[in-house]
Amino acid sequence: MDKVVEREMELKLILSPERSVAVPARLSYFSDDPYAVHITFHIGSEHPVSWTFARDLLVEGVFRPCGHGDVRVWPTKAAGRSVVLMALSSPGGDALLEAPAAQVSAWVERTLRVVPPGREADRLGIDDILAELLTPTPADELWLCEPWPSEDSLDGE
């Protein structure tokens, strides 16, 4: 049975060292997409902004800096509070977001209970899909036989 783990929270979009803006966001995890996490930012526009990246980045990022390129995550302190920073980069721009570490950690823990680390591939059923794709069917017999008579069969006529 597929499960969904979601959490609404308020993140801070860091504009400068002195200025940030609150951004409502939803963290989502779907057991049928076990390697990914989804963050949807509600920024007051017609369409929310969504990001999808590896769950492992958040799992590791609550403890130590990780990631490179488009998504980087690391823990730190801000105003005496433990927070998780997420740096997101795209052709449309860059964003630095601050999330409460306790809330992110609790949400990540819930995702790990739904699909434990190392068990993601089990949720995808890749072995079953491959077995189904590779199992011969009666129609395959037509493709496996020679379409043209061989020279040996011509000699026998």
C-alpha cells in the first residue's frame, strides 16, 4: 500500500544577512517514489513552486553539509536555534531557505519509518517489472523464428 508523509511548515527565504521572508511550504514524501522528496513553496503566485530532490540529501543534511550543484543542504545555528539551510539553484535563480531543524528531522524520521534506508528499491518492484518484461510470450515465438527459408530448406524441395 502506498503511503504519503506530508508536513506543512513555514520556511524563511533568506534575502540578505539582515532580511528574510516567510514562505509557507509543504514537504511531501510518497512511498511509490521512495528516493525523492518534494517541497512545494506557496509564494503567493498563481502556481506554487515545486522542487524534487533525493531524500538522502535531507537525511544527511540535517547532520552535516551535503549535496553539490543544484541542491545543497546543511545544519547550522541561527539566532541560537538549530536550523537546516537548503540552497537551491536553477536557471531561473537561486534561493537560500532556512527550516527549523526539529521539524525537518521529525518529518525525515517519519519518511524513514515508511521506507527504511536501503529498502527503496523494494518499493519500486524493479525485479517484478523486469521479470514480467523478460518473460517470453506466445507472440515472441513469431519473432524468434526465421522469417526466410534457409538455404538448407531450399535444397530439400
